[in-house]
Amino acid sequence: MADVKQMRIFCAEQIEVPDSLPEILKNYSKRVIRENPEDLVDFSRKYFEELRASRSKTKNETEIPQNQENQENQENENQENQNQENQNQENQENNIEKVIEQSEMNQEEELDFERFSKEIKQFSDYLFDKIDKDHSGFISKRELKNYVQNELGEDLSARQIKREYFEKIDFDDDGKIDREEFETALWFGVELADLRTYAEFLFNKIDKDKSGFISFKELKKYLRKEKIVTKKTNKEIKAEIFEQMDLDDDGKIDFQEFLIAMLRGMGLMQ
């Protein structure tokens, strides 16, 4: 047994952090945010068991098999060596292709995650300001209660709202909710908005001139800027998206038409 005195840590320099730890935690955090598991402990156990199995399999696939024992003659041994060399070269080429492919996928995931993070931040600020009626920079228990009952239509008492909503968001227990706490709650799946509320946020985001309508130019600019469509021509965007949303054919989209489009799942979100 190692000497306890030798194992004690007296300064930060004695702590050795594995080089792969930041990347592992980063990928794990992204999976948690995307899948929002109900049982985080069980999800974490399965995630790291799968990661270990995957790495073990990859390691086994790249190991050079040792097939040089008990050869009947030199000719067979040379042939096997040649076959093994060819196989190693093929494996190396395949591994290089996998690394390149994985790198490209990681870059795409990073861009998607950045866009998603930006969208969550913008929606969080929009919803926070909607609930913070007195513009104090904080959401009170009364303001949250009024929003849940009147906007979300939840038939809950003040005590139930405090337990089911307020206490889950007020992380520092100071009796009020700030912007950071509110955004964190959205990330962790506290249901603070319905589809209509998100549709209002998105409609206002696209309606740049605040006319109360979305023009073809505004919709096209939004779809291209957010990279929701990349290969469609302007003519295709107009025919396949804009004209399908413009139900009364008046050349503009009002909020009701926009909300119907979202209910139909027309792919306006990232």
C-alpha cells in the first residue's frame, strides 16, 4: 500500500489532468444538452460505457495481429507477412479517411452548436423581457405566476408554480430570477414557452422593418443567413416556402399564417 503521506497533494502543480479530458467532457456536455435526459446519472453511465466500448473496438481494429507463430515453412510465413503488410496499409488509409471525415463532422457540429447557442440566448432574452413586466432586470414570483397562468394557460396555484417553476430556476435562492438563471433553465429543459411564444419571437426576428408582416425579401435573407437553405435558388424559395406560407396570396405573411406554417412543420428553425 502506498504511503499516505506520499499521496497527499499540497499544490495545484501536483494534479495531472489527462490531455483527453477536456474533449471528452465537451462531447459529453453537448450530448446532454441535445438529448436532455430525464435520468442524468443513468444517461451518463450508458454514455461512458458506450464510449469505452467504442474506443476498445477501435483499438482492437488497429492492432497488428500476431500471426507469426507455428508457421509450417518459410514460404507461408513470407506470404502471411506480405498479406499483413497489405492489410496494415489498407487499415492506415481507412483510418486517415475516418479522421478526415470525423474532423469535417466535428466542424459542422461546432457550427450547428454555435448557431443553436446564439438562438437560445436570443430567445431567452426575448422571453425574459416579456415576463419582466416592470423591467427591473429580474423576474419576481408574481411576474412568473402571471405568465404561467395567463400566457401558458396552466391551471396551477401560486404554491404549485413556486414549486414547479420558480424554485427550479432561482438557483441561488435569492427570491428572484436573473437573466443568467433564466437562460440556464431553458438549456436544462424547464418548459417556459409554448410554440406560439416561440413563433412570436421568430416572427419578430425575421420582420426586420417591424411592419407586422414578413416580406419575401425578409424571409429569404433570414433563411440564407441562418443557413437553413443553402442550395435553393430564390425562385425555389419563393415557390416552395414563401408562397406555401402566404395563404391569402397577398404577397406578405402575417403572424397567423406564420404560426400555421410552424404548426405544419415547414422547417423555419435550425
